[in-house]
Amino acid sequence: MLYLIGIGLNDEKDISVKGLEIVRKADLVYLEYYTSKLQCNIEKLEKLYGKKITKADRNFVEKGSEILDKSKNKKVAFLVIGDVFSATTHMDLFLRARKRNIKVEIVNNASILNTIGITGLEIYKFGKITSISFENKNIKTPIEVYEMNKKNKLHTLFLLDLDPINNKYLSIKDAINYLIKNNINENTLAVACARIGNKNQIIKYKELKELKEINFSDPPYCLIIPGKLHFIEEEVLELWK
């Protein structure tokens, strides 16, 4: 049996009661740590969960077979920071398990895609989500997505590239420089966020040229350029100036 369990965005206590009960009864517990950044020490997870946790990198999950092999005869918990299906790699694992006739149970949790509502921007008014990668010199997709969303008066969420294994994160400043180099006006109002879902999260609403001068401290980061604003959205955004 394979359990895919979202553990939330903040700390060891964000796991649901259902998820915690499953982990405590599991034979093996793996933590995927390459698609997001864990906001607490893994030792804190182990202490609360009462289980030894094995870190699983991309190659281990996507190319290896240990997780699925063990799931044939054991209860295996696969932990995901945020929600289970916020990244394609987790859906790939789900599909491979189903193809091998392995029973899979899903336990959902909060992710950046719903907690971003704390900014005051209405979730249903976000357009297509895009990401800005480390290597972006000749990459135009984020700009194309933004232009399409702007045309439709929708908000654009930019997820910034990260490599937690090597402690490498695309900064908000670098992301903004990319946007400005691609002809997005530096006076454009945007929302910059760090560690959304964490008790020490930072949210700022200013012009791009101002945001890139702010120290947002630890990652992960994201950036939003709002579309047409409702008056309630405008009121909440004023809190972050």
C-alpha cells in the first residue's frame, strides 16, 4: 500500500490528523525534498511522527523502483511538502503505482496554490501559473503567460526556481530583473512573497523596482503581478505596502 501524504507548508505540525495516523502505522516513510523547501528540521518531523524518515531525491523517486517495490507488501508513506499533486513528479509516481496494481491512498494538504489567497487576491481570478527558471536568458514562456493573463485581466503567479538539495534558490531580485529585461515596466505593481504558509512569511506589495531592493530572507519565493482588482483586493493589498 502506498500513501501519498501532503504535510503542508510550515512545520511538523501542519500534517493532518489523518496523515499523522497513517505515518505512525507505516512500515517505511520517505520524504520528497526536491520540489520545495522544508521549513523545519527533518528531526522535528521524526520526533512528532515517531518514525525514521528517508530522504528521497528526484532520481530516487522518478528513476528508482524502491518505493513501489516496497509498497507491494508493506505500508509505505511518501511525504510531500505542501500538497500531494502540486508537482508533476508526484502524479508520475501515482500513475506508475496504479500500473503495477499497487493500492494508493491520497491525503491532501495546503499548497502555495491555495495559501496564496492570504495576499488578498481572489483565487479564482488567477490565470495560468508559470515559473521563472535559473537559466532564463532566452526563455520567453513566463512573459507570454503574463501577457495572456494580462489580456484577460487575470492575476499571474510566478513560481521561482529552486534546488533545495544544493541550497540554491532564484531570488526575487533576479526574477524581477528577468521581467524588466523582457520589457515589463519597472513601475508595475506586484506582490512578492517569501515562505507563504510559514509563521514568518513576508508579503510586500510595491513597484517592481522597489521590491527588488527588499531583503526577503529565506526562501521559497514567489511573485505575483495582479490583473484587474476588485475593491476588496485593493483594500487587502494596502496592508502589504
